[in-house]
Amino acid sequence: MGTVCPVEGTSTTLADGFQTKEYEVAGQEALVKELRALFQTIDVKALTTIASKFRGGISCFVKPFRYDKAPSRPAMGAVNLHLELVFDDGLSWMARLKRRNTSTLPAAVQPYLIRSEVATYSFLKKETRVPVPEVFAYALDSNNPVGTGYILMETIKGKNLLSTSPTIEQLSKVLAQLAEVYKELYRHPFPLMGSLDTPGSTNVGPVVHDLMVDLALTNNGDRVIQQLAGFPGPFINLKDYYSVLIPRILHMIVVGELYPFWAVDAYLIHKFLFDLLGQWPEDMQGTGKFYLRHFDDKGDHIMVDEDFNITGIIDWEGAYTAQKAEAFTSPIALWDSKEFFSERKTLSNSELEFAQLLDGAGHGGANHPANFNLGDCVRLGKIFQRLRICVGYTLYDENMENYRKAFMGLLREFPIRHEESWEEWRVFALKKYSGDEKLAGLLRREG
């Protein structure tokens, strides 16, 4: 195995020759070490042989890359490595493989993730007009000649939107196209909240979420094997989903697996949000129709050409079906982060423009919150966006202040008492949960 390693270079300087900071050097060294270890366990030659077979015998090779060069890094995400396979006739495919680091889920979970992602691409490609790459072949686990699970797919040309600097006119052009994608997704409802789990089918299974994993340990001779016991769900509404997710997060906070440096604040927030589930307004409890939404819509999922035509929407890992009011909120790419991490509900100019492009689409005509048109989903969507950030979202410690502001902004959405500041709310919450033994333990731990 590891017959070909397309990683070039181990430089610890930037392309312009300036020395990186010490932690960047350490990070780069760890990255190269990780990639070299990965290529010791996979057979790249087998990957090119499989790709060649699916193209009628046309030979291909893996294009070398340098991950010590900033322009190359968009080809690799936190959990996926992308190899470009170039055929002799000039066509190229992309091989998507799981990385092996602290961000990746256990190996027992990865077959479900791959199957769900392939099922999502299959549905979008066959049933909708959403531009996505075609999947040609895939393997769910390491039990194949390559030595790891993979997806072989069409290469989408262009640059990701996050890496560009569009003018106002160019961004408007992208928004108009993205609005058509939203409208297309609205034409294909599902009966439950969850993730597609069977390629070639519209079956909705459990929600793919790293905090919703149930693992089991089994003995196999002298080895202990970790197996996927399952994911909870699917669910009939978002409230039921959070009723399962939040208790899991509370447990992980108590045992030190989440928010270790500010466990008390995180525990108070999640405990209060769990109690708040019973006070959700009607428009947050939609049941009956759910729509596919991208999980990581920060902008690098939108590929554009030099004229800012959308060439594809990529990276559908973790996609799930959500109720209308959540499914059609604005993508992260359009947020004004300063306004979002505040207690206000102000929309960015791009969000307002996007909402206008969606006005009139998806209006059911009935006098019910769930029948707002898609533009209204953008205008009223901050409550769902802040929920996604406040429940289980991993933030760096220096961003805790932003986390608190997002939480306080979320509280303003509910008809409950409103403290003037985070400090006042924290005093209230400590008193409210003063009899909670788990909170008492966290307080002792933090001193």
C-alpha cells in the first residue's frame, strides 16, 4: 500500500518567503505527518485503476499537491482530503477521502456518512435541477483495494465563492442563481426530519450529526472493536430533535468532552434552552413537510466561474431535511457576523436582497406561520441560525463573548423575562438551577 504519495514539499515558510508563526509551523508539520501516515495506509494506484475502469480503460494519474502552499489548501477540508485524478484525455475527477485527525468521526461512523452523502448527491442529480457533481463510484469503508472509504465524483470547475472578492453586481448575480436553487429545493418536500440514507432512494433516516452518534464496543478475540449502534431519528419536528440532542450535550459538558474551559456557562445555556423547548412559538414547531438543506453553507460550497455563474453546489456531507422555516434561512455566506453576534436581528444587505428574490415563492396561502413565503423565512430566520450556533457548536475560547451575545439575541425571540445583560442573566440562571447537582459539580471543578 501507499505506492504513490502525491504530497510534495514540507516547507514551513509561506510562499512569499516569510517565516510562519510558531503554531503555524507546528500545525504544518502535523498536517504533513498526517498526510504521509494516510498514504501509508491507502493504495493510490488502486484508486486510479478503479477510476480508469469506470472510464472504459482510459488511464489517469493523481495530480500532485503541496499543502504547504496556501492556494492548494481549499482542496482539503477539516475532515476530507480531495485528490484530483487527471485522465489521459484531459478530463478530471475528484476523489473524496476521509482524513484521520481529531476532527474526523470514528471509523465505525464513516460508512453511514459516506452513504448519506452519496444518497444526497444521487437525489439532487436525478430528481432536481440543483447543480451538483455526479458520483461515479464509492466505497463505504476500508474493505476495498484502496484501503479506505471514498467517493469518486465529477470535478466542478471554478472557484468557491468564499475565496473570491465579487463586486456588488457580481454578488447580486450569484444571489439570483442561489434563489433558484432554494426554489428548486422547495419543490421536493420530505415527510420527516433526517438525512437521506440510501443511494437511489428518497428514504429519510436518522439525522447525521457528530453529537448524535451512539457507539458500541464489542469483543473480537483479544481486540475491542468500536461499532456504530446508530443515530437517533428521524424526527417529526425540530423540537423533538433538540429534545434528544440537548441532553446529550449536557452530559458531554459534565464529563468534560465539550466546552471544557467554560463548562458552567455552557451548561447554564443548554439547560435553559432545554427548558425553553416547551415555550416554542407555533412557527418553530412545523410538522409534515421538510426540505433538504446544506449543513455547512459558509460560502465555499458554492462554486462559480470567472463570470460568477454558479457551476455547482458541493460538499453535501451532513445535509439533512429541515422544516420550512429553518430550511430556507439565509446561508452563512450572507451573514453580517458583527450583527449576528449581537442581540439584534438586523439582516445584512445581501440577506435583504436575497429575501426579495425569494418573495412569492413557497407561499401556501393559508394564514399560518409555516406558510410564510421563502423570503419571509430569510427575514425571520435568525432564531434558527442562533439555535444552530448555541446548541453544541464548537467555538474557540476567545469567541465565548460572541457565543454569549448570540444566546442573548436568541432569548429576545421568546416571550420570557429579559435580563438586561449576560451578567444579569447568568446570576438569574445560577439561582434558577442552584439545586442541580451536576451544575454544583461543574462549579466546584471551575473553582
